[in-house]
Amino acid sequence: MSVQSKVLITGASSGIGSVYADRFAQRGYHLILVARDTNRLDKISKDLQEKYGVQVEFIQADLSNDQDIRKIEDVLKNDADIEILVNNAGIALNGNFLTQDRNEIEKLLTLNMTAVVRLSHAMSQSLIRKGKGAIINLGSVLGLAPEFGSTIYGASKSFIQFFSQGLHLELKDHGVHVQAVLPSATKTEIWERSGIDLSQVPPLMDVNDLVDAALIGFDRKETITIPVLKDENQWNNFEQSRLCTRQISQNPYPIRILLS
């Protein structure tokens, strides 16, 4: 990290994003905070500058909006001091797929997926030129579990996992690290905003604990970090099972027909 190194964090006005801002400021990074709520961003910025003596700037942006995505893309392309991108902004929806509004579904897909891809693409170009840096993408354990019924949100987070793993393979030889963090249910405002009744939800993880655990994984250069995972062998076994499909994909014969 140089004395000018910056971290750009989306969804930084509350919850996971604001804790990431605190932790990276504590590490001496300057910050660019992105969110819709300028009042909150202004307060967080002043608090972090006073607490840690770092430079903090903020940008109002709604990353479900194409014009605002372009605005942040330009920042990532033109500010060579940005070394880490945290793609945290996201939303969830209440109800099941058949009852959800189509416009709200499109908004979720844009914010949870399209914005992540576009900002990561803009950031990757800059990091490759520098030969260092990192991208952190916030996924969810729901992306591993369609049986929980969160079809659209879970699918968007499954995409984040796949995208992050693939991007890691493309960027690792350029000195760039990519991490996907897969939290379990965490106590943030996303529940209230999506209209979900918290009384119907099991106990939630504390957001500070989540980010601290995620940063342990980040420091270890993990590609996938699941803060609640007690036994790493469970994930290793999952990955080994997945890797078996590579062999299947190279088989030109329809085995089911041949066996019938």
C-alpha cells in the first residue's frame, strides 16, 4: 500500500459497506464512498477523517441507474490511486418469484449483477496496469442454496460467486486478487428495505463480526470466504465435487441414452 492508496466502496452509507469503510480507514487507506444517501455519506466521511486522519470523499450514485454506473466507471478508470474495489451495494426482494414485480426484479438484477460486472471491468483494467490491487464482491450463502426459496436474490448471488472465481483466474497472474464473501443472514438494513419481517428470521450475524471475518479471509488471499464455515473441508469437498463436472463436460457421448 502506498501513502495515496484508495479503496472505493459501494453501498457505503450503512451496514456492511460502512464497516468496510471503517476497517480500511483503520488500515490507513483513503476512501471513496458511494451510495444514494448523501447525508449519511457526509457524516460517515467526517467521522472517519476525524477518527483515522485519512482522506474521505463520497459520491452520490444509484447503481441501479445506467448513468450513475457510468459515473463510477469513470472514477475507477481515471483515479490511478484506487487499489481496492468493494462491490457491496445490493438489494433483496420480499416474496417469491411469481409475486415479485418485474420492474423490481430488473432493478435487483442491475444492482446486484450488472453494476458489479461493469465496475469490476473498469477496475480490472487499472489494476492490471499497476500489477496489484484487489476486488471484493459481496455474495451470499443463499447463492449456494436454491431450496431456501429466494430465487432471484439467490440467483444473483450465485452469479457473484461464479463471476468472482472466474475473474480471479483471469487476474491472479497480473498480481490482482479477487475475493467473494458469502455471508449468512446478517443484521443490516437490507431486511427492512425489502419488506421482510425480522421476527420471522433466525438470529442474524453482527455486521462488524462479518466484516472482520471477511478481512481475515482477504488477508489470507482466499477467493471464497464464508465467515460462518467452521470446517474448511466442507467447502473443499464441495469444490472437488464441482471440479468433477469438468470431466463430464468433455464427454461427447450421451451416457443416459447409451445406458437405456
